[in-house]
Amino acid sequence: MPLSISNDLALRSISFALDGLSLRQQVTANNIANVDTPNFKAQQVSFEEQLQQTLNRDEANLRLKTTAPGHLQYKSSPDSDLVVVKRHDNTLRNDGNNVDIDLEMTTLAETTVRFQALTQLAGTKLALLKDIVREGR
């Protein structure tokens, strides 16, 4: 089996995390947009624990199989669906809305920083792979 970028556990994990952060940004923006909507219930996206469990399972079960000398087969990476859930832990206002604007703005800033960091990490990984390919010529 030829090596492929799509088999790279790090890149697939980064991709899953970027998808999760992108969805979190959309959900947070929706929460902020509905801060004054009566009876609106804030939502959240939590995927880090799911990602960590998948990575721990893959690490514990990682068995490299070879069909010929020099051939490596990688286990798949996170392939779970992202889930948006309503947040019930906040105090409801008189109008039934539970959006905490301070929490939402903090979540938005944190999500942006994490997204930028993961994007930079993916770029670095791809640049490293590009250098490896160039050295092979």
C-alpha cells in the first residue's frame, strides 16, 4: 500500500479538529446573534474529548502491518461526527434566554486562536512533507 497524505494520522486529526473549531465558531456566532432572542437556548460544540479518546484508542491498538519490506499501513484517524448540543448549565434570564455574552466572546476568541495554531501546524507538516519529497528527487 503506497503512503498517502490522507493516511497521515496527524493531518487527519488536525483536519477533524479544524472542522470542530469551524463548527464551534459558527455555533458561537449564532449564540451571539441571538443574545436578545426570547427563549433562545445557547448551543455548544465539544469535540476535544472525542478526539482524545480516538487518538488514545488508536495509540493503544496501533499495530503496523507490513505486506512487504518498507510498506507501512496506518490506522485510520478520527472519523466521528461532530455534535451540537444545547447548553443547559447557564442561568436563564427573565426572557428565557441563557446566552452569556462574556462566555460567548471568550469562546470565540479562544476558538480563533486554536484554529490559527492548528492551521499553522498543518502548514508546517505539509512543508516538511514537501521538503521530504524534494529530497527524493
